[in-house]
Amino acid sequence: MCNANNLLKLLIVYVCLSSICTNSLHHYDDDDDDDDFPNNLFQQELGYDLGGYPLYISHAELTIQIQPWNSDRRRVAKTANVVDFGAKGDGKSDDTKAFQSAWKSACSSKEDVTFVVPNYKKFLLKPSRFSGPCKSNIIKVQIGGTIIASDNRADYSKDRRHWIIFQGVDNLVVGGGGTINGNGNIWWKNSCKIDKSKPCKVAPTALTFYECTNLVVKHLRIENGQQIHVSIENCRDVEVSRIVVNAPEKSPNTDGIHVADTQDIMISNCIIATGDDCISIVSGSRKVQATDISCGPGHGISIGSLGAGNSEAHVSDVVVNKVNFSGTTNGVRIKTWQGGYGSASNIKFQNAQMHNVKNPIIIDQNYCDQDDPCKEQKSAVKISNVLYQNIKGTSATEVAVDFKCSKSHPCQEIVVDNVRLGGTNGGKSKAICKNVHLKSIGTVSPHCP
């Protein structure tokens, strides 16, 4: 009887443990959906804990592993592999024609299709345009290997503004864990910002998405862009996530992610180390969210510049949340040129950590990015309804909060809520506030005189 009771108890324990183990594994779905992915991407997948403070990832230290799509159980049966269309993948042969042929095949398919750039190979590519509309409902671009840009500037004579561009492709998913390398050094050393004796000329954007709807870009490393690394232009319903952007701190005009004339875009879980803005948001952009971002080195996250050349500009409904800035030139910035007109409104900067940032909080309505002084003008892009909430850390300069607003169009409805910014060595910082209608809530340091 005693042995029977013990056996029954052991059986009950076994059943309970089996249930617990089954439940703990049951809900994890190893497919391509974001809903099943851990929220703390950096700590659980990439190995960096952004909850710690401060954070700094240098150019040399950025060795993060991006998740490939090997486990995607929903990948489509039809593929267009660039190797099957003649790509060598040796890093030396020109694979442009093979890429174009593979794209033509993929885009003309009536079935859902995957355009494959396979692992463990390097593909040399000249300027390439992948145009739609495509016949398939969904088209995936799976980049497993490395795509390297041609460094012969003569190859860009027909279009100096783009290297890789996807245009007019709806329901497009681009990812795969691979690398897009802009080979930017040949462009940087010929930039007027590096060599003042050279004329100022445009350089290509590494990866451009133009007029795309329902766009997903994730699990990619984009490095050494000729200028901007990723540009999202005139697109709708966009998700950009788990992107690593990496370029030297002194590389000129190498914005990480650039958003222009785009609506309903979410940028999340990205690490950006570059020579210009980590994220730049310019005219025509609305309903933009950026969350869980590591920025540094770089020029911070900027709205603008807006209104250049006396132009009209509008940006609204922007939320920047949970960003770690480290060693950047700016933190959260709004910049507009004198003489422009339009508006920048309904903007929230929340839950940011600043570590050794030169200008943690800045509004500059007198922005002037040229050698000659800009003439004072009365018109300006109006700035209103901006919230700075829960922003903490250290400023590398004495001025941690700098509101330089227009005399003719002062900044309106600017709210500072729980902001604490000190000097890097425990020193005090100060705020400069010109032509701004400001409201302070909670603890604010430094505060406007």
C-alpha cells in the first residue's frame, strides 16, 4: 500500500512537471512575426543590455549577430536565387546583370516569391534599381551574404544619388541577416566636408525605398554608406526593425535612417553608429515612431532640417521613445532654416538617456549649414506642441538645453517634464531659452532663467 501511494505521488509530480515544461515552450513561435519576439532585443538576442547606463558602442566593437531567416516556416516555395542567374559572389566579378535578371524573374512571378542573395558570398554591385509593381502578392528579398558597392565613381554617372533602390514595390519584405556595404571611403575622401578644396557634390544613398506601401525592413547590417545609409521616401505603412548601421564618426553626411514624405512608420530596436544623424525626419513625414534605439557616435535624432531655400515644410505626430545617446553631437534636435514656412508640431521626446552628449536638447530655428553667414529673415517654420519627458544624463558642454527660437514665430507649447541633465564630471549645466513659450513640470534641471 505504501509503495502504491509513493508511485501515485511520483506520477502526479511527473504529470505536473510535464505540463509546466510543455506550457513554457508552447507559446514560442519561431517564425518571422514580431509579436513572438522578446521585447528586450538587445539583451536577449544581440547581447547588449541597454537598460544599463551609460552605453557606448564604438565602430570597432560593433559585432552584433543579426538573426537570419533560416527558421521562417512561412517562407514561400518559389525562389529567384541570384547565383542561378549567373552571379559569382566572389567580391570581384560584376554581379549586377545577374541581380537584375533574378529580380525580373521574381517580380514577374504570380506566386509569392523570395529573391535570394545567399550566405557566405560577396556580391559586387553597380547602381541597381529594382522596380515594381510586381505581380506577386508578397515579395521577399532575403539577403544572407554581403552586397558590396562598386567603388568606381564613373559607374554612378547616370544617377549619383542612388546605389540600391526599390521603387514602387508593395508588400515588400527585405531582410535575411546579411550585410549591405556602401564602400563609402572613396566618396568620403572626395567630400568637400573632408577636403575643402574639392567642390561639393552629392553622393549615392546606399539603400533607398521609394513609393513603397506595406514595407518591412529588418534583420540587416548596413555599413559604410556613401552618404545616407537607408532612406525611406514617399512610402506608407513601414516597419524598420533590428537594423544595425555602422560607419566611422567622421564620415560625412552618412545619416543612419532618413525619413522623407512618409506616413505611418515604426522604427524600432536599431543600433546606429555613424557620422551624421542617427535618424533624420524631414518634410512630409507624419505619424513617425522611433523606439528602443541606440545612437552614437552621430549627430543624434533630428527633425529637419526644414525650410531650406525658403521652402514649405511640414512634420507632425512624431514620437521618439527609449533612446540611448552616447557621445553624440546632439541628442534630440529640431532644426529649421530662416525664410522657410510651414510647421513642426505634435512631437514627443520621451525616456531618453544622454551620456556625454554635446547638445542634449536643442531647437534651432536659425539653422545655417553653409560657409557664409545666413541672412536674418522674418518667416520661419512654426514649432509647436513639443514634449520633452523623462530625459536624463550628462552634457559634454555647459549648455544642456538650448532653445533658439524665431523672433517673429516663437516656439509655442513647449513642455519640459522631469528633465535632469548635468555636466560630465558632476558639474552644473545651464539652459538657454530665446523666444520660447515654455511650461515646466516636475523636476527640471537645468531650467530656463
